[in-house]
Amino acid sequence: MEFLAGGRAEVRITHADVGKRVSVRRLTGARSGEGAFTDAVGVLTSWDDGVLSITRSSGECVRIEESSLVAGKVVPAAPARRRGPAATVRELQQVAARSWPAIETERLGEWELRASGGFTRRANSVLPLGDPGVPLDEALTLATRWYADRGLPALITVATGRPDANEPLAGELAARGWRDEAHTSVRTAALAPLADTDSPQKGPEGTSRVLLSRQPDAGWLALYNRAGGTATDAALAVLTGGPSVWFAQVAAPDGGTAAIGRLAVDGRWAGFAAVETAPARRRAGLATLVMAALAERALDEGASAAYLQVEADNAGALALYDGLGFTEHHGYHYRRGPAGGAAGV
């Protein structure tokens, strides 16, 4: 990145630039008699007591000693990459929340507190969609108490990676000791091509091998890794909740379950989740077959756009969805309160 002005590096940021996207270079040591430098780009979350806090689009927070700065400047927000269907971060957050609904919710300003007996982080975390209506420290105290009353750790979902995401909140939480976990990629795609995707499993029968139902049966739950073969009342309430939910299942030749998936249709959006294949049946195109069958159903119900959420370290799933035309819209991760206990996955 270019820092030179008139042939020399300059620090062109001040305390007044807190909240803006900046690019900085700092001296991190000496190597072979020369200075070793490290660059960082992100939102300048704070600048207190001689220390800058910069939150990258991944949600990572970097603390930099003011004395180590050799260059710095304000930079424009990162341009949006070419993606699938147009949507704001908030729109997708709200659609995803409706399609994976918590059993209990409570409003705190524009924050939504969600609890579902510990079944998945998504249904047991704060969804911050704006101003909580009180100072941040007070909001965190109230949220922590709300979750403690339900025997749950305090978790906050933080969106990152786009100008309308929330890197500043990630930085504020990191400064207060809220640690990050479960980084996730939110991906979107046009829906119609998914229904047309070819798979060696289609054959002349097309997607007719895929059984669709409104409720997950024992075979579906046996393969769903978050249920562990069974499901609590809370898990079933979340899984079957949403505006129009479908469960897909492909039978194995031995009578077991070879592959599963879940679909939630909400207006133009079709949300895909729980796409899993039995270990012995992997790499045979079954996941693609399930996605195609669910996409056909979503098209029948008037949807036109697809989205899904996949953990950022799940290389196999990312490769599958890349091949199906999904591109990253934004990312999110969870911030766990300093006194948090074990998390629901």
C-alpha cells in the first residue's frame, strides 16, 4: 500500500478519525539492520492512552502502540465485490433470524436477545441491528444478566466484511474482553441455476429421489450432526420454525439415510442449512442433488435468491458452495462475554 507523500511516509490520521477506515504501517522490529514493518487496514475503533485499536474486516482486532506508527491515512470503504443477489447485511441478518427462530426473544433497543435452551449459537445470542438504546456498557450488563438468568453464556453476533457491517462493535467488545469464536461466511447465489445444477445422482429420475417433508423424521435427525441422533424440544422448535420450512432426505441402499438438507423460504430468499451426507456416501454428488431439490421447491414458492451460512474453516463445504455459484456476501462471528461458560454450537 502506498503511504509516501512527497517522497516520505507520513502519519495523516488523528484521534478525530476514530470510527473511520484507516491504513497504517508500524515498525515491528529490526532485521539485518533494516526496519521491519507491518501494515494493517480496518476501522479505527479507539485511540486511547497511546494505543490504537484497529478492527479488520475479519473481526480481528489489532492493538498498535502509537510510538510504533511510521505512516497512516484514512482510506475509502472497501468496494463491494461482485456478488450474488443484492442485499444489505441487515436484510440478510433479519431473514436468517426469521428462518432459524429463537424460542424466546426480547428487545433491547435495536438489539434482539435470543434464547433457545442452548441449541446453536445462532438461536442463543444477541443480534445487534443498531443502537441498544442505552450506553454500550449498560447494554452488555443487561444482556449478560438476561442470559445468566437462563443458564446461558452471553454471546453477541457481530457482522463484518462490508461497509454496512459492524467492525466498530467488534473492536469495542474486544477492548472489554469479549473474545471471538466461530467465524462464519454468509454466502448468496441466484436460485434458478441451483435447481438446474447437474449431479451424477440425478439421472433420468431427476430430483425425485429426494423426499421432502415438513418435519424431520428419525432418519433425518440421525444424520444431523448438531442433534446427535436425537433432538430436544428446543431443537425441534428451532428446526421446524420459520416461514416455510422443508426437510430433504435421500435414502441409502441399505435403508439408512444417505443425505439431508433443510430449506426455509421467506419471500424472495431461500435459506439452505443442515446439508449433510453420510460419511460412506460422500463425494458422490448427493449434497448437490439435495440442494437442487430444495431449490426447485423454493422456486415453486416464488423465491429467486439463495443464501446460506458456513463456518469459515469448513474447507469441504466452502468448496461445494463455491462450485454451486455461491459467493461471500459478508462474514460474522460471535463475541463471548468474559464470564461466559460452555457454548451451544
